[in-house]
Amino acid sequence: MLLPLLLPLLPPLFLRPPGASGAQTPNATSEGCQIIHPPWEGGIRYRGLTRDQVKAINFLPVDYEIEYVCRGEREVVGPKVRKCLANGSWTDMDTPSRCVNRTPHSERRAVYIGALFPMSGGWPGGQACQPAVEMALEDVNSRRDILPDYELKLIHHDSKCDPGQATKYLYELLYNDPIKIILMPGCSSVSTLVAEAARMWNLIVLSYGSSSPALSNRQRFPTFFRTHPSATLHNPTRVKLFEKWGWRRIATIQQTTEVFTSTLDDLEERVKEAGIEITFRQSFFSDPAVPVKNLKRQDARIIVGLFYETEARKVFCEVYKERLFGKKYVWFLIGWYADNWFKIYDPSINCTVDEMTEAVEGHITTEIVMLNPANTRSISNMTSQEFVEKLTKRLKRHPEETGGFQEAPLAYDAIWALALALNKTSGGGGRSGVRLEDFNYNNQTITDQIYRAMNSSSFEGVSGHVVFDASGSRMAWTLIEQLQGGSYKKIGYYDSTKDDLSWSKTDKWIGGAPPADQTLVIKTFRFMSQKLFISVSVLSSLGIVLAVVCLSFNIYNSHVRYIQNSQPNLNNLTAVGCSLALAAVFPLGLDGYHIGRSQFPFVCQARLWLLGLGFSLGYGSMFTKIWWVHTVFTKKEEKKEWRKTLEPWKLYATVGLLVGMDVLTLAIWQIVDPLHRTIETFAKEEPKEDIDVSILPQLEHCSSRKMNTWLGIFYGYKGLLLLLGIFLAYETKSVSTEKINDHRAVGMAIYNVAVLCLITAPVTMILSSQQDAAFAFASLAIVFSSYITLVVLFVPKMRRLITRGEWQSEAQDTMKTGSSTNNNEEEKSRLLEKENRELEKIIAEKEERVSELRHQLRSRQQLRPRRHPSTPPDPSGGLPRGPHEPPDRLSCDGSRVHLLYK
């Protein structure tokens, strides 16, 4: 007996005081349930307690069960078993239990059920569900508290899970007597056909094996119920697991059938609400090879597979070939496959059992809880384990070889749900109701009452608590399993109605932890080489020092005439411009390695302004010089007097104009479309190590929305200045002027600056994605052009002043030499030109005199008399010449005229 074990567990309050009466009212307490009276002509069986032991206690503990029994031929009508609840009350206290005389079966009216069991086909669930239904009918019909005046009978056919075959048998069920009060189809495709037609016949449809989400459509299937939960019940569980493991990206692959398509549509809506993305969705009809390859190509990691068992073997054979398994991948499958489904021989695949076992290892399954995990008694007074044992005895084959064995508890509870609904409709239990035998296909009143009774069903079955939602689908728990070492292990349960996840913490992962939902992308910035930056910065710093030295030299010696004749103020601007350009090298080399995001726009503006102003001052001052030389020395002959005068303000105004244009352009650019930090992303790089990580290189740039437009304006304007500078330098290469004595050096500097800039600008744009190369080209072009400009313009001046000692002012130089032009090349050139012009006048006068003498000689020869032929010629050629006779010929050596006489 169990009393010695039970009594220590009972608190003293449960013990009945001596002399207390046994007649107690069933009042609820918070410490247990008070003992209640048995029905008339009946008694109560207390499990594990004798009559004397029952007299010794006053209350029974929570979860304790009592069973009503009747004397003689009587039977219990109403609840036969009651259980003590935590609130101190017994179950089903609103329904009394009575002992009544047993009614012979021959006096009970038959109520017929039309059923379609798929004994073969895609899902041969009828092999186990039909015996379960027959067992449920026996248990219901043996109860006198349920449908005491009626007996449920079954008329069934084999639908073969084929809608065409089911159509034939549906016609027979509807048009052949007797009238069926309800229809019970099996698989989803047949249930869809039956439920859609049943509304025209005022029939309730109750399915035990349909999971298609489409059947939850109340407008299309208004009288449909099912004890098999909808396939969408897996989806809340899947979403819960996605959230538990932190997955935000999933992929799906499905077989193209309505049940899987509608399930996937529902999953897509649920994951969207949870902030999870379905990145890739694949489907197939019979050959999953291409979809599996696509999953591999898209780097799918968390994959939900929806397909039947035969197609699952095909899918995972391709999964093995594509190596889409292991520590980086997780597959979610349906849980109603056979436990050894991947080991079953299938001639349609070419993978071995070992290969299939390796491919499926670690996958997760979600399965509707179809058998109550708690071994408590159901409304049929059986526990779930007792049901399995009883059903196994009725089967002709081993349960693992019997189709629908897992769904058999649902079929069993379907009959009980129907019986309870019909009992409520017929007024069972003492209530007034309708006569079920009056039902026909035109009697919608009885159908409506059965519908309401079915919709309010709530009882404990062998499959668990049976209750229907608004769409007529069963609400149930979900079992979560994982394949570990070739066998399925339970790792948790999920109750979607309460959002309650019961976790056993027995999940195992190949990599030791749940994998990431995608390749872990590590964003890394490409920073400039620090060695390159430091080296160029040193060169730039030395260049700035050189510019300061040149500027100081030019200012200090501004009183020297040679320096004065080189327009020193323009040279000072050139030195300042080179300094600014060299200073721009520093912000050009700054990136995210040195500064933060908030400082980046300021660095971008510093680059632009330093380069712009440095170019305008440095190149602009040189351009102004060469432009003035070309303008003055290409004038016509009558305007050459302009060369003698030079107004410096015009030169400064020209430089100011160039600088002003740059300032205006840069200001508009900065205000309208300021530079800001942009990110350039490159192709992902795979590390050499075998880790689930991908490197995503990124590079920071200074850019704006209309960057190309602004660069076009800026480069176009500067490019024209460079080309024009080259042209002017070439045109004035042979010109010599004392007003700007270094214009040849300026021309050489312009050549170097123009060539470097015209080459570097397009190259840096092409190499913008290569930070080191772009910086090297740009910075070295700035450094070299600045160095060349400073050296060409200032070093010759320093050398001349140092070697010749020309450190005096113009007045001192005049007192020392008496003439400042002796040491001036321009003055010498001017004197030589004047002497040449005087010599040209002398030569012209001499040539005119020679012409006159020749004319006189010809005239004299014509006046001379003729001699006789016999007279010998005069050796002198004529009359004797006196000292004043004209010469025979003239000789001119360019500066003197020689008179030659014979």
C-alpha cells in the first residue's frame, strides 16, 4: 500500500480530527482538495489508500486523482476521473458524475462518421490512424456519460492521399446512405478537397493529419477543424530559436507544394516582424541540385528546408556534394520524418549511408508534440504511455514500419473531440439538446450547434491538451530535437500560446558553439604607409625651410639693383605659394589612423585651400611675369617704347585676380557642396586561416555630391593656365629685358611645374583607390615642383651675389665704378644696338656717294675723243689722272670706305 509513503507527505492539516464527520463539502483550499462525496449507487476509488486510511485524512494533495465506480450493472455518466488542482478544486466540477443503468447497445441510435484513411501514397498515415480511430470509438461507445443514447459508427475508404481518388469516395459517402454527420479526411491535399465541398452539404470536417496552412482560411473552409496543428505552428518555434541564437539572416529551400509554399509565406511574415531577413529563397519540383548550388553560392548559413522525406534524401545528397554542412551551417527540417530516414536505401540518389550521415549531422528539427510528454491520465482514463502500448498491440507491423504512428494520438483525440461536441449538442449530461438523428444535409441548425460545440472544445487527450484556435487549428506544443551522433536528442519544448521555451541545454555544435548566420565580415580601413608619410613629410618640412630661407634672402637683399630688377615682391609671393603647397602635404597624408570622423571634413578643407592658394600664389606670380614679358616684347615697332616703363601695380593686380578667382571658387564650393568623409568599399578578402571570417577593406576619401563637376571646373581652369604658361615661356625664351632679369628662370620653372601637374592630376585620379600610390604621386609632385621653383629662381641670385660681391645698392655701385652700366648686360646690349644703328647710317651714306661717283665716271668716258686705229693705246687708259680724279673702284669693309686708284 502507498499510505506509508503518502502520509509523510501530507501536512497535519490533512489529518481528520477525531470524531469528525465524514460528510464534507467540496470546499477549495489553498493546501489541497477536500474529500468529496461519491455519487448515489457508487463509490470513489482512492489509489493507494484503504478505507481506514481515507478516514484518517481530511484533504488530498494537489495532482492526486480519484476514480468513480458504480455498483452492479450501473455505469458512470459524467467525469469518471477527477484530479486535484493547484487552486484546491477538482477538475470538471461543473459536470456531475452519476451512476445510471447501462443501456444495451441495440437500443442506442447510430451516428455515422465518414472517414478517408490514406493507407498508401505520399503519406500512408491511415496504417496507424485507422486502428487508433477504431480504438477511440470503442472507448467512447463504452462510456455511458458521453452520448448515452447514441453509438458512433465508422464508414471509411482508402484515399491513397490522392485528391482524385478521394473525390470518388467523397461522392460515395455523400450520395449513399446512411447520412454521415461528419467527415474525417487525412492528408492535406484530400482535406482541401473535402473541406471545400463540405460547406455545400452543411457538414463539419475534422482532420487528424492535415498540416497545410492554407486550411486555416476560415472564408474558404468555414466548417473545418483539425487535431493536427498547422504547419505554421513550426514557424513561431523557428523564430524563437533564431532569436535565441542571434541569427538575423536565413535562407530557405522548399519543395513546390501548397503546404510548403504557404508555410514559407507565413514564416516570411513572422521573421519580418521579428526583424529577421530571408536573404535567399529557393524552390524545386523534383531535382534540388541547382537550388543547393545556389545556396552555396549565396553563402547561406542558416537554412530552413521544407520537403517530404523522399525529397529530403535528394537534398542532402546534393548538400554533401556541395559541402554545405559542418560547423558553419545549420539546417532546420520537419520533425515527422522517420528516425532513420537518411539511412533508408533510395535508388534515386548516389550517396552512401556514411556520406548522408555526415551531411545531416547536427541539424535541428521542430515537431508538433503529438503525444503528451506528461504521463497523466486523459479523458479516456488512459495515459499516453498506456495508449502507445495498447495501440502497438493492435498494429500488424512494428511501429517504425507503420505509417502515421506518430499522428495516431491525434486521430484518437479527434474522435474524442467529436464525441464531446456531439454530446454537448445532443444535451448529454442532463441538458436539453437536439436529436442527432434528425440531422440531414439541409439542416444547418444542427451543423451550427456542432460547430459551436467543437469550437469550444477543451480537454486532456493522449496527445496533450486539445483546444482549437479561431481558424479551427489545434494549439499544441512544439518539440525541438537535434541529430547528435546519428540519433535525435530532445533539446527543448516551445509553447507558442504562452511564448514559453523550455530548454534542456543539451544542444551540441560541431564547432563548439552555434555558427554565425553569415560570414563574419570584419571592416578594416586601408591606412597610408606611415613610413611613406613620414618620409614625404620630412622632405616637405625641408622644402618649407628652404622657402623661408629664400624669402628671407630676397627681403634682405631687396635694395640690390640685381634683385630689384627681378621683381622681388613677385618672387616673395612665389616663395609663400611654395610654402603653402608644401604645407598641404601634411593634410594629404592624414587619414583615420591619425584623426577621428568629426575632424575629417576640416582636413579635407585644409587640403583644398592650401593647394589652391599655394598654386595661385606660387604659379600665379610666375605666370604674371612671363605674361608681362610676352605682352611688352611682342608689340609692334612703333610701341617698343613701352618696354622702357613697367608699372608694378599691374603685376600685383594680375596675381590678385588669379588668387581672387580661386578664393571665390573655393568659397562657393565649400558653401554649396562641402567636402566630407566618404567610404570606398572593396571586394571581400578571405584570410588564409580556416576561420569563418571575411575581411572587407575600406578606404576613406574626401568627396562631395558633385565632386566630378567641381574637379572639372578646377582642373579645367588650372590646366588652361598651365598650358598658356608653357606657351608664353616658349615665346619669350630669346627675349632679354632689364626690367625682369630672371624671366628665363621663370620660364624653366613654369615648364617643370606644368609638366608635373599635368601628369600628376590624372594619375592620382586613376590611382585614387590605392592610397599609397596616390599620395606618393601627389605629394612628390608638390615637393619636386616646389623645390625646382625655389632652386631655379633663388639659387642663381644667391650665387651671383656671393661670387661677385654685388651687395651694394644702386647709388653705392655708381660711386664706386662711375657708371652703373658697365656691369650691366642689358646696358651693354642697348649701347651695342645704338652703335649698330649709327654704323648702318654711315654705310648707307657711303653707298650713296659711290653711286654718284660711278655715274660721273660713265659720263666722262662718253665725252672722251676716239683714237686712230694705228695709234697704240695709252697705257694709262686715257688722260693722265691728277690727284683730284675719281677712283676707278670703291671698297667698303662695313665701317670704312676705301678709295682704290690704279
